[in-house]
Amino acid sequence: MIARLPLGRPRRPGRRALLIAGAAGVAAALLITVAQRGPGRVPVLVARVEVPAGTVLDEPTLSDAFTATRLSGDAPLGGLPADPAQLVGRRTAAALATGEPLPLAALGGGRPAVAPLAPGERAVPVPAQAAGAAATALEPGTRVDVVASSGEGPAGRTRVIVAGAEVLAVDQGADGGFGEAPTVGAVLLRAGARDALLITAALNFAREVRLLARPDDEGPGTPVAEVAVP
């Protein structure tokens, strides 16, 4: 015959165990609060979807393909852009996986990358000599005014035919090696259909065409339209 052991009441946790559990809960809450509000929280952009290399980060792409979050860490983390406004126009130089933070190392050069031609836009080549010595300082993304001169003497006129044209690419040309002819460099400009015709007509018929580089922080407004020979 099997003896039955009396069943006692389940033991309640002692006061000491309750105090330990309560202290652990308070500590966890404090850790969460510190992680959320402490100086170690670093703002960062995280990819919602896979982002291929070469993607232009315009405003819709930054809004749809990335989400802003914060990473916790004891040491400050660098190289993680937090403000999407600073990234508009940049192009990814490396692919990003879903859930991967966006580091500055995954972006292209310092100047924002140029966007592809939109419908109605044209790429117009202008000889690099039109920019003079400034041609060596031009790079994709800079803005130039296209200036054309016509007439001689008192009949001479110089006017801006296209203001604030964007530089798409710059080819400095080459001096040519032994037995090779030098190549003429060119500055490729983005222009609307009408402006592209104006630039082409000036290259064909104007006495001289010049490219005047603009500061980066100057808007694309129209400068002085025309200047006559004094």
C-alpha cells in the first residue's frame, strides 16, 4: 500500500524575496529610462527596405525608405547622420540592407550628387575653355551663369542667356601624348529644352561664350540681364 503524503499549502514568497524582486524591477525601469534619455542615445536613420548603391536620396526616398530612431551606447558614435535635410541630393555609394543604419561612409562625395535628367531637360556640352581658369574648380553640382557676347566696339553687348545652370560633368581634356592630338575638354550642363537651344545658338553664333561660376549658397535667380560696352 502506497502511503499518501499530506499536501500542504504552497509556500508564499518571503518578504526578502519580494524586496529583491521589487528592487530588480526598479533597477530595470531606471536602466530603460537612462537608455531612453541618457547622453548615450544617438539619433540615426535606419533603412526600412533594401537601398541599392547609387540611390539618390531625395526627400521622398528619405521619407519612404528610412526611419529615424535612436541607438544607445556608452561611447559617442560618429559617422551617423541624424538630420535628413543634410542628406538631400546625396547618393549612396554602397547598398544598405533592411534595418541597417545609414552611415556617412555609405554616401558619395562631399558635394550632393546630381540627379538624372528629368523629362524636358537636356545635357548641353560647352567647351571647358569657356570657363577659363575656373574650369579646374568646377565639379558636378556647381552652378554657373552662361554669358554670351556679341558685336564689336560700341555695338558690343554681353548678356546672361541662362542663369544658374547646373554642372553635370566636367572633362578637362588632355594635352595628348607623343603623336597624339590634344583633346578639348567640355563642361556638361543641365538645361531645359528652351535654355538648351539658347546655349547652342550662342555657341554657334555669338562672338564669345563664357561660364561664370556661382557660390554654392547663392540661389538660381537671374543676375544682371545685359551689359553694353561703355
